[in-house]
Amino acid sequence: MQAKNVNDIIASYEHLADVTSRMREAAVRDDWDRVIALETECAGLYTQLMSVRDQGPQDSARERRKSELICKVLEDDAQIRERLSGQLVHIWRLIEGERRVSKLNSAYGASADGQ
């Protein structure tokens, strides 16, 4: 584990919160390619934060700020997951529709359009 100074750790949490905020905004716009690109950055930041040994003094203001940032990241994550869930339901419905068309074509022949 590497040691980082207190300000660097808070800056890393702020950067992580910024990235998850951009991910949430991209999810709201249904820009899933952007969400995926930002998720890669987010995963790297998370890995860095988990490898840091926080040796700074336990200052209540710093701990409060860290807690606020973690809550923000979790809120963004919940909103992204909610949007993603809706997108997955939409995709599932499209797949089901394709299956129904395929079954109809199999049952009534390739020309199920009434000709």
C-alpha cells in the first residue's frame, strides 16, 4: 500500500465524484458509450483509492468531506443503475419482439404480411 497525504486523498475522492457525476449525466442522455468510457476511468480511480493507506490525522472536517463525497458517488451510481435497468428492460422487450416475429414466421411461413 502506498501512503498519500490527506489533501491528495480528498482530491482523489473529489475526482471520483466528478467522474461519476459525468457518468450519470451521460446515462441521462442515453450516451452509453460515454458511460462505458468514464467507467474505465472510474474503476482506475477506485483501484487507486483502495490501494492508499490513509495515514493522516483523523480530522472531523476531512472525514465529513470524505463521507459527503462517498455518498455523492453512491447516489450517482444508484441513478446510473436505475437508467441502465430501464435500458435493459427496453432491450429485453426488443429481443422478445424479435422472437415473436420469428415464431410467427415459423408458424405461418416467411410471408406473414398477409400476401
